[in-house]
Amino acid sequence: FGAPPAKPEAVAGAPATPLALAVHPGGKLVAAWREDGCIDIRDSATLAGLACLEPLAGGDGCLAFTPDGQSLLVLSGSRLAVYPWRELAGPG
């Protein structure tokens, strides 16, 4: 495979510094909790943005997709939210 690059390359449209990441069970989506507070859901192959969810107040936390891939669990401090991300993303 060769040696890894000396410096990671930035990918256009990708969050600069994600605070937390979650990969969809099917591997086709990735959710990233950005420094600006948005939870960004993107196509993992193209990095096309599908949704930007507003997180719970309280800074960073943890992300996980449900096993069926229909919702995104967001833990911030001692609060847990379940986002039916497909409904929030709109048609498509």
C-alpha cells in the first residue's frame, strides 16, 4: 500500500476538526460533530452533505447510529437525544 502521506490531506467539504464521528451500519454515511456545534451527516464516498443537525447544548459528546440506521443517537453530558435524521434531512 505504500507509506502514508507525511501530512494528512484536507478533503474538500469535510469537517476540519470533528469532535466525534459515527459511521452508519451500512458504511455509506458518516456523522461528524463539528467544532461549530453542527452534527454533519455526509455520504461517505462523495462527502456530499445530507443534513446538519443541531446538537444538544453542552458542547461535545458521543454519536452513534442505531443498528437499523434510521436514527442518530447523540449524547451530550448526561442528556441523550435521538434524531430521526432521514426526516430532518428532507426529501432525497
